[in-house]
Amino acid sequence: MISWSESFSVKHKGIDEQHKKLIGIIEEVVSQISENHFSFVNLLELVNNLDNYTEEHLSFEEAFMKKYSYPETQEHIRQHDELRNKMEELNLFSIEKADKFYNDMLVYLVEWLSKHIMHTDKKLGLFLCQMNGKQLSN
């Protein structure tokens, strides 16, 4: 479904490491579902982990944007809020088939994350690299 590759690199070590961890959590959920060896409690724990780490990561990026007055902060945060809202809408307890829920959630998350990293986060990474270069030259 998704795995880390250098094509996802935004050239910022901290952000790349967090993306790797996020993708690793997604891979773990996919593995549990594909092997059909999951319990509701186990998957609930994985999804909570995914939700918590996603928020930690989004906040990490947003702190850099604010610290360095990133010019595209509003749009970037709008995209983050779109993901936050979608994850809040997902209610595991209101569905009848957990596997369908997880598959739907994962498809959305993988598509959003791939597109977001490849377009929006790469711009942020380039900006942060440029800011780092400016700081080093002062």
C-alpha cells in the first residue's frame, strides 16, 4: 500500500524521520488487516497510535512553519486540518465491519499522505533548507 522510499524525502531529517514512523504505523495496520489476524482491541490500539502520532507530526511541522514565518503556512495548516477533521469523523463504533472501516481509512490516509508529502511537504522542506543555508551564512 505504502512504504518509505527516498522519493518521499523532503530533505529535512526531522520531518523525514517522522514520515518514516508514520508510514511504519500505517504498514503495521495494513499488515494486521491483510493477515486477518486482528482483534478489535489490537486495531483500536494501532489506530489510536496512528491518530496520536499523526497529530504529533502535524504539530511538529506547524511549529517550524511558525518559527520561520513560512509563507504558505495558512494553506499547509488548512490541509492538516482537513486530515484532522477526516480522522475525527471516522467513528469505529458506528460501523458494522471493522475491516471495511480500516481499509477505507487507510486508503484515504495513504492517498492524502502521499499527495501531501510529494507536493506540500516538499515545498516546506525546500524552504527549511533555504532558511538553514541563510542561517549558516550569517
